[in-house]
Amino acid sequence: MKLVTEKGTFYTDQFASLEELAEYVFSSKDGFMKVEKYNRGEFSPAYISTKIIIEFEEV
């Protein structure tokens, strides 16, 4: 799944479906989730707040 925030684009494979991701994001008050940031040809781990997610989609 691709997550777009003001700080950039992140990726996660923690969720089986887009609906599962949406439920997690909308039900989380101020949760953080482990994601990956693609930078210079490599993925590196990162944590983002669910509050800063602008949009998400399947990739």
C-alpha cells in the first residue's frame, strides 16, 4: 500500500486490503505505524503518525 503524507510517500505491506488499512487509519486516534520510505533506490524503515496521512492506495 502506498501512503501519501505532507512529508512524502511511504509504503507498507502490513494490511491485507485497502479496507483494512482504511479502518486502521480512521479508528486510530494518534497512532503511529511502521512504514518504509523509498529513497535513492532503497527502502528504509520509518514511523509516521496516522494523523498525517493524506491519501492511500493499493500499488
